[in-house]
Amino acid sequence: MVIFHIDANSAYLSWEAVRRLEAGESLDLRTVPSVVGGDPRKRSGIVLTKSIPAKRFGIQTGETLWEARSKCPDLIIVPPDYDLYLRCSDAMYDILRRYSSRVQRYSVDECFLDYTHSQQALGDPLEAARDIKERISRELGFTVNVGVSVNKLLAKMASELQKPDRLHSLFPEEIPEKMWPLPVEELFMVGRATTRKLHRINVRTIGQLAAMDPVRLEGMFKSHGRLIHRYANGLDASRVLENAVLAPKSVGNSTTTAWDLTETREARLVLLALTERVAMRLRRARCLCSVVTVSVRNSALCRYSHQRVLVTPTDVTGELFSAVTDLFDQCWQLDPIRHLGVRLSGLEGNDFVQLSLLDDPDRLSRQRLDAAVDQLRQRYGDGALIRGCFVQSGVRPVLGGVNDGDYPMMTSLL
């Protein structure tokens, strides 16, 4: 087996930088302290990705924008644009398909490629990987890291060894030199909680984890202990599964408000704007959802949520918002609100669905109306067509800019 892992470097930022350069701007966002995340005018949201110069200021992915700006007052903050990211992801996927018929889109900015059966026609794997890296840079204008190995786990670990714009191999015979000296937290599927527990027993490198008794690890972490022991030893039997469309397990959006929300009408307007965005994404993914979740965070930063299983899966904005408002009314504790979220899960394809006698007989016409609105917004922008309730409300009619959808993990394919 010969597997590649291709990972776009600082993807969201790189893709935004390329778009601006193609539009005639002279400043390359990748060369200055900059981040993608949230609303730069309100400084709400978190850092989704950062430039290398921003990293030198100690800015970290996941921290709030105000924390990032406190470290670098001149930081450039760029709002996310998920439609752009999908187009760039598609372009990268199209190039990878020239090298193999089996390409798995693992996330928006990374793919696995099975090169096993391409060797005879295309030659040496490392040369092909280098060609992929250079072609993406030349044709699309952004850089990638490529990892090459015998399975998906090692290929992914290889692509993380050093960034940006690098090619790395991590074959089994290279594990002792390249992977085992790394900190244990750099192993795929070893998170913060697992790292803390391993540090307590003085396991600090991947090599030390690999040398542990798997029975002891299973006693500490149950089945997860066996998994990370296999990974530490470079073992992974998951296959590269071809998928041209990146299918999320859930689609969600949330926003931090610029002021405390204390009125039901204000909160519902924000929830409607969030529902508009997630419903558009749901339809774009050609999915229906069967579970709706609403989350609330109050001014004291306490979070609570409610969810509902729908009788019939749907992608109709009105039906989804009806469930959202019911859930909000049930869970809101009448405290000042600073953060609201809507998440749709239990996704399934929209090519077939079991209808119910209780369904709205006008659903088909509502679906057609939603599709027409989506087309107008995609062509002319989110403000091309808005609901009257948003006029002079102070609330943007469509909220959310980057998909925080939950995508399948590699372990789900084992």
C-alpha cells in the first residue's frame, strides 16, 4: 500500500489571500499577522486559522479574537467565506483525481489518496507526491504538505512533521527516528485529557506510549487505549474510501451577540438568521436533518441546550425554524443571552425520504421556494433577498460564515 495525505497549509487564510491577490490586491495576507475568524468589526468569534507571522505573536487557533488582538494590535482579521473554501477544496480534489481514482476527502482542506495502483503508470511515489505539491502551488496558488506512507495514519502523521510547503515520508522503518521522539500529544487521537493522564505516569513521547503494555492502556482508557497503542506503533487498517462530496454528520452555526439579549423577539431574530445559514448549507449538501439542537450561553457564560428529533427529516427553513423556536422557548431561563447556536444532525440524503400523513402538504412548494432563494443569494449575495422582519432590526438576516460541521473521523472507518 502507498497512501498520500494532502493538507492545505493555513487553508482558510491561504485561500482568502489567493482570492485577494487575483483581484489585484498587493498585500499577501500570508506574509503579515492575520487570522480568519468571526466578525472583525465586532471582534466576536474565534481564530479559525492564522498566518505564520501571527503565530510568532503567540496567537493560537481557537482563542477569541479579542485575545488575539490584545497580543497583536495591528492584526488583520478576515471574516470566513465557506463558499470560497468549498470551491478551493473542489479545485484541489480535481487535481488529486489526476493521480488516483481513489481519493477521500477527509475534511475541507485535507484528502487521502491511494497511490498503490498508480505506481506502474505514474512512477515513484515520492516524485508523484512532489509533483502534486508543485502543481497545486502552480495552478491554484496555495501550498500544501504531503505525507507519504503505507497507511492513512502514518501518512497523516508524516504531513504534520514540518510545515509549510513540505513533503515528508514516514514508512515503518522510519518510525523510530521520525515519530517516536515526538511529544505524545502529537499522536493522532491523543487529546488533552489523554495527554494529562499519560503525563501522570511519565509517558511523554510517542515511543514511550508504543512501548507500554496495551492491557494497561486498555485499563486506563478502555478501547481508546488499544487504539492509541496501535497508532503509536504505526498500525492502521482503515482504507481510503472514495468520496467526491464531503458529507458532514452535522451542520451548525453559532454567534456571540454584541449586546445582551433580553427580549424574546430579539433572540428569535438571531436564531432565524442562524437557521437561514444552516438550512442553506444543509440543502447545499443535499441532506435532510432529523435532529435539531438549540444552545444558549448567558452573560455569566453558563451554557445549556435542548434538542428534538423530528417526525420527518426536512431541509425546509420554515420547518426547521419552527422547531428552533419551540426548543428555545423550552430551554431559555429568561437570563441575559450572549451566545446562541443552532445545530442540525441526524443527516441523510435527500434522494429518498419516508413521508408521513402529518406532513405539510405544501412542503414541496416550500422546498422550491427555498431553492430559488438559495440561488439568488449564491449569485448576488446574502442580502439579495431578506425577510421583512430583519428590516431596521439591527440583526444581519443571515448569520454565520464558516461551516463548523462535524465530519467523519478516520477511526469511524476502521
